Amino acid sequence: MSIKEKLRADLTEAIRSRDEITSGTIRMVLTALTNEEVSGKQARTLSDDEVISVLSREAKKRREAAEAFETGGRSDRAALEKAEGEVIARYLPAQLNLDEIKKMIADAVVSTGASGPGDMGKVMGAIKPLVAGKADGSIVSSLVKEALNK
């Protein structure tokens, strides 16, 4: 069963159980997926990797919105954004912990022969496919900078 099929099945279940946060979030995600499918010159069907990419983007939007609402003193809205983020996280692959990311970065630095901050593009190019959908890009980027500045 593809991720998109699972989303549709879970939407039906959420509607039946009257879970408004889950059903609303899945509807938003399915809309984002549909928009991604019809964008460009020709409509297409997204692969599971592309679906994960869209899900990651939507999860990031929820995290950033929750932070913004927290800073603005709107804890009620922040809680809603966090709840939506948790629903989206159910469909993402298991997230890597910091130690796993650091190990991957160390391996990428060795394999690319990177020696300083100027080689960040090489390292990011090598590690990006490995962490796609499994780690926040900004965290990976900051860890790569840290590793190359040593």
C-alpha cells in the first residue's frame, strides 16, 4: 500500500471516528500532494519518495508555524500546529537521531575528501540522499558546518 493510499484510508477512518484534527490535517496533506501532482507542464503521479518530500515540507511548515505562534503568545494555535505536525509525522520514515546523522556526516567527509567549509556543497550533496525525509535539512546543514569547521 502506497503512502498516498494509506493517507486516504486513514482519512476515511478519521472521518468515521470524528477526529477533526487528523481528518483536517490529512485533507491538507492530500491537497498539497494533489497540487504537487498537477504542478508543472504535465500532471503526474508522485512516487513514495516524492510523497515523503511533500510530507517533510508540510511537517516543517507546522514546526515553523508552531514556533511563530509560541513567540507571538498564541499557545492555543501553537498546540494545534504541533498536533497537526504529529499527525504528519506518522507517515514519515523514522527520524534519525543526532549521533546517526553525525556518523553519516563523518563518513561523507571522508568519502568526499572534504577539508574545510568550502567543501560544504560536496558533503551536503553526498549526505542529502541518505537523510531525505529522515532528518530536518537545517539540522543536517548546521552539523555539516560544525564538522567542517573543526
